[in-house]
Amino acid sequence: MNIILLGAPGAGKGTQAAFLTEHYTLTLVGTGDMFRKAISEGTDLGKKADAYVQSGQLVPDALVFDIIQENLKIDDWHRGLLFDGFPRTIEQAKELEKIVSAQKTVIDNVVFVSVNDEVLIDRLVNRWTCAKCKKIYGKQAVSTDAQAVCAACGGTLTKRADDNPETVKKRLVEYKQKTEPILDYFGSKVLRVDGSLTIEEVTKGLIAAIGN
Ligand code: AMP
């Protein structure tokens, strides 16, 4: 099974992707994580993508296709894939369809996690990520610095460089201009799930929408 998870930054795609990959035994294709890794390792692609990621702009499509090609192995397709953060432009959606048909497979589900802007901004500026296991926390989990430790693995909780109010606003503008049109592109294929509920409720909603 291959799934595309769509939604604005802060909609909870990363959190839900972790549950869905486990539930459906899928390989995660997360372009945001791929770029952050390339940037932290100082690779050529990382150097080219760095300024875009830090400023909250979308990385040009050509670099996105390169990072996917670098990270996605033929064997991954046997397991089924969950795309989180890709596609983010109509061009990327078209390219993904080409890649998928070249693999003689299909996209089984396109799921949109819907959350209003006020909630998105509040979630993003208060988001913490475990440096070790990448688990994501909201403000409730980190009320003081002394508690800034991952409950799952003990790793240090860090703030993403692009989760500051100014960059968050730019990311939402980019999302509305370039990514939201993908919903129309996929049309009636899109399953909509309310992402403003609790994490557990959203997971249930996603599993109910996707089915078995
Ligand atoms: P994310 O972790 O998905 O929020 O992505 C973080 C940043 O990586 C985005 O703000 C973009 O700068 C870049 N990025 C990730 N995926 C893509 C993509 N599919 N197309 C363009 N830029 C991307």
C-alpha cells in the first residue's frame, strides 16, 4: 500500500506518519527529514537546500527530486511507502505519479489532515523534537527547561530552526500558494480527516479513512 499524507506545516503529519508506518508496515518517505539530514551532514544537496529550508521557502523541485532519488531505494517499494511532505507542488505530484507508474504500482490513498491556521501557528512555535528518536512534543510536554528530555528515549528535546514565528508565517504562505492546489489536483481521491482533535483521535480517523 502507498499513501500520500497531505496537510499544512503543523497539521501533525510527522506525528501521524510514525503511527501509520507502524500500523500498515510502510517505509516513511519524509523529504523534510531528508533535507535536515543532508544539511546537518553538509552534503552538496544539503548545502544547496539550506537557505530555502532555513527561510521557510520550498526547496526547488529539481533538488527535491534529487533528494528522493538519493534516499529511495528500489527495495523500499516492495514494502509500501508513506509520503510525508512530498509532493508539495503540482509538478512534484506529477513527478510522483511518473515514479509510481514506472514501479508498476499505484498510490492507494491520498489523505489530507485538516487544521485551521490559528492552531497550526500555535503548534509550530511550541513544537519540540527529540534530537535522538525524532519524537515530536507540544508545549504541554515541555513546561520548563528541566523537563526538556524525551519521555521515550531520554534524548534532548530541541526546537527546529524553522519553527520560529517569522519563518512559520512564510511556510504557511508557501503552503497556501504552492501546496494547497494539490488538493484540487487529486480531486475526489482525497480523503479528509479532522486534524484538530487529539493525537489518538486523529490516528483513529486516519485508519478509518484508509481502511485495511
Ligand atoms: P517539513 O519537515 O516537511 O516541514 O519540511 C521542512 C522544510 O524542508 C520545508 O519548509 C521546505 O523548505 C523543505 N521541504 C521539505 N519537503 C519539501 C518538498 N517536497 N518540496 C519543497 N521543499 C521541501
